Amino acid sequence: MPSILRRPWIWAWLAATATFAVTVALGSGRGAAGLAYAALSFGAFAAIVGVGQMLVISLGPGNVDLSIPATMTLSATLALKAMDGVPGTELLGLGVALLVGLGTGAANFALILLLRLPPIIATLAASLIYQSLAIWSNRGLRVKPPEALAEFATGRTLDIPNVALVGLLLSLAVWVALERGVWGRWLLAAGQNPRAARLAGVPVERVRATAYLTVSVFAAVAGFLLASFSGGAALNMGAEYLLMSIAVVIIGGTSIAGGFSNVPGIWGAAFFMFLVVSMLNTYGAGAGARSVLTGVIIIGIVIAASTKRNHA
Amino acid sequence: MTHDKLLLSAILIGSCGLAVGGVAQAQDGASTADKRVALSNNYAGNSWRQVMLQSFDETAKQAKARGIVAEADSYTTSENQATEQAAQIQNLILQGYDAIIIDAASPTALNGAVQEACDAGVTVVSFDGIVTAPCAWRIAVDFEEMGRQQVDYLASRLPDGGNLLEIRGLAGTSVDEQIHAGIEKRVEAHDDFRIAGSVHGDWAQEVAQKGVSGLLPSLPDIAGVVTQGGDGYGAAQAFEAAGRDMPIIVLGNRQDELQWWQEQYADHGYQTLSMSIAPGVASLAFWVTQQILAGKDVPKDLTVPFLKVTQETLDSVLEETPKGSVANTIYTQQDAQSVIADATTR
């Protein structure tokens, strides 16, 4: 088998390319450029939260952040309320979003470390608090982002959506940290065997803390961008990113058992998740058929990617 | 002396008030002053539900202050789960409420708990998310009619017909099915219309924006967009981002949608129609419940009118709607009486 097929990320990209081709063909060749642009825009949000989730999942079995949707909603709600649509407050908004991310990340990790709660329980319980805070802080009123920020979020540079550029930048930073940095080695070592890593002198708890902070900050940034992109924060805006963040990690070839991460695969998977819905919508599939087919396709890719990896 | 006179007049005025109150009560049936009412709500996570809860609290507080009911509290479950809401209803029965008003997580899954409430002599009134248990009252919206009216409006604006894009709601819900059925029926009747594409927007701007953006590149020119509420602005943004001609998008009464419409109208005379169920339907449910508790003969199935915004009413509705909220109407006791009268004569 050619070595390229052994790369775990290749299956997500093959699937994304195939769905793209089928969608364009179904639309009788129209709008390939428009579809690619839309995939880049919407894929970026899934990729940002996916890269964050990947870091946590790489920490090994049981590690996952289920508070991503609530963090997105809380960060977007508080940031947009702080800006209140006033021009010149964009940095203030970003600052609020980042603080929310740091705050929820720290709270999550405190629950996990101090109370020794399993991450699934800790982040799920914490997310109820974050969501309630978001409801309580603004009662679901939709505040518009400042115009310049909305223009940035929906705009493009060199024909690439700005949100995708932000996503690529964040992904690149994580990729470098994982592939070239000591921290990345520590993270993967902790994910492969925390006991061995600890005995080898890896500051496992510090590495875990950084991972949980990073995923929350990434979710906060994604929420902030999404609200700016779509004209305001809504209380249910994060809902679809819970399963999405986990799906793109798995489809992208990151091992659910931890200790092995893969940034390029996240992007392939994020495009795929957007394109498969577009493809089935273009085909005119009903909601039921669409859900079933999406599930079947995802299972197919995960099986393909994991068998190849095991035999490699 | 003056003191006594003051006291006397105070007593006189007071008893006049009592007398007037007595007359009003005679008109409205038995007194409900000692009755306790609870709202069981399954979900609070969007702006419509938030305004709905506010409307209920506002109405309940006023009714309490006027001595019409003894207590009116609202309870919301955290997880939008039928099992959780059923347990909540059982708790409310044990707490001895005289009536439970329900916005239900499921039309059928709560029927057991609802039956228990009825057996315990509790009046159960469901609205928006209704329950099918025969002992409960239902305040429902004619969602099919909502679908039909959208297509009929587009037909009046687009006599030559054209391609339509349909944005559907949350898959698998009865509301989505009903609005869709109404749309489908009228599209069949108007030969010149064709549904060129359909996406599920889940009644959320972000989801609709994403779905439409993914489908739009493969679609021909779109003349009109039929929606379910909460998704129109997202669709408009998707059309704008793709650089496509703006179709007539039927909106769903959200403030940001209405403001966008007003801007588009000022800019190039863009016209459309907006309609949705007003979150104030909770206040209607409250008054209907009060009427039932007062011993009025109320049919089990009632219909709420939907709140429509037209070009003529746009400016005034927008002015009354708080920024980022949903256009609303608070219903009064008289409104409830006329809705009941309509249902009785039908």
C-alpha cells in the first residue's frame, strides 16, 4: 500500500474531496467556488473547537470536554453584551471572550483535579452552570456585533474567509507545539501512559491543565467569531458543536484511546461534516435519510482509517 | 374629627371597591382568589422561551397583585427531557397546585403524569408544546395555516411563480411537519411554484445560515423563501454572502429580522411578511386557566391567532420590540374570553 494511504488524516480528506465532487455534480456543475468558500467558512468553526477537543482527547481515555457548547454561548453572550454594538470595542469583546475561556477552562480543571471528578461528569455539570450564566446575563436578547467586527468575521482576505484564516493560524500553532515542542511530546506521553510519563519526570497535571485551558479558550474564540459571523449570540448557538467537536477529532484520525493526535485530519473532517450535509441537502434527502446516511458514512470512514492504521 | 371623616371616607371608598370587585366576580364566574397555579416549562434556551417566561411572570404578578389568584409560579426543567418534566409535574401535584400549565417536551410522553394530575383534581392546560391526554386543555396554533399563508402571500407577490427555498424546523417535531404540510399543499395548488431546495434550520439563525450556505451554490435563482421562524435572518445573510439576488424571505418576528427588513425597505423598497406565534401565548394560557378555575365552560381545544407583521405595521411593531428580542403581545382576560367564545361557537 502506498505510504500516503497509511496517513490517518488521508481518509477524512478523501471523504471531503469525494463529497465535494458529488455535491458539485448534483448541482449540475454549478457553484464549485461558492461551495468551497462556504465549506471553508463553516468548517473553520468546527475545526477550531475540534483542535481544542483533540488536545483533551489525546490525554487518554475518559478525557473529553463536554462544556464546549456552553463555553461558546457564554463567551459570545458576554462579549457581545460588553461591546453592545459600539464601534471600537472589538478588542474589549475579544478580551472578554478570552477571559471567559480561561475562566471556564480553569473551573473545569479545578473540578477534575480538586474534586477528582471524571472529566465527562465535571465538564457536563459545569456546562449547566455556564449555560445558566449565559441565560441569566442577557435573557437571550440578541445583541448585534459592532459593524467592523461583523465585516471582519464575514469578510475575506485573498479570497479566503477571515474566520478560516484565524482557524488555520490557531491550528498551525497547535500543530507546531505538538510536533516540534516539548509540551506536545509531554501531552502525547501523558496520553499514552500517564504513570510512565509521571515517572519519567513529565509534569502530567500541568500538561492536563494546559490542555483543558486551551480547549476552553478555543471554544470561547469560536463562539465569539460565530456570534460576530451570524449577527449576534443566541442561547442555543453552541448546541451542534458538542457532537461536532468529537466527530471531527475521530474522523480526522486522532486516536480515541489518546496519546496520538492529528491536526490536518481535523480540517479534512470539518470540511467533510459540512459537505456531507450539503450533499444530502442538494440531493434532496429527507431529514431521516440524511441522519442515517451521515451516520453510516462516518462509521465507514472511522473503520477505514482505523484498520489501515492497525495494519500499517 | 377630620380624622374620623377621613377614616369614614376611606371605608366608603374601600367598600365601593369591594362592591365593584363583587360585580366583576359575578361576571367572571366563581372567585379564583384562593387558587394556586404553576407553569411547567420544558426548555428556556432560546429568546422566544425567555420572552415567554417573562410574559407569564408579568401576567402572573399582576393577577396576584389584583387578588385574582393566590399564587402563580413558573418552573423550568433543565434538560428538555420528557421524563424530567413528568417528575416535575408529579411534584407539582404533591405541592397541591390547583392548576398546572404545561409547555410540554413531548405531546404523548407526559400523558401519564397529566392523567395523574387530572385524577388528583388538578386542572391541566397545555400550550405551544401541547399534550394529547384527553383530560387536558390544549391551546394550539394552526401551524398548517401558517404554512399555507406564507405560500399564498408569495403567490400574491410573485404572480409568475418561481423557485422557492424551504427552510424547515427541527426534524421530527410535529410543528415542523405541520408547517411543512401547509406549505406543500399550497405549492401544489399554485402551479408556477416549485420547491427547488430544502434545508433544516432548526429554528436557529446560525443553523439556517449554515444550511442555506451549503445548498445555495447548487440552486437556480430563488424567488421566495418560506420559513418557520427564527431562521429568516440567517437565510438572508447566506444569500448576501453568496452575492445572490435577495428573494422574498418570509420572516418570523425576531427583532433582528424585522430591523433588517426595515433597513432593506428604506434602502430599496424591499417588502415581505412576518409571522409567528407570540411568546405572550403564555399569558393567554394563564387567563384561560383562570377562566376554567372560575368554573367557565371552556372547550378542550382552543386556537391562538398568530401575530402577523405587515409593511403597514412594521415600524410600530419594531418600536415596541426590545432590541434582540421577539415581537410580542400580552393577552388579557378579555382576549382569553373571546378566544373561548370563538371556540365555543365554532
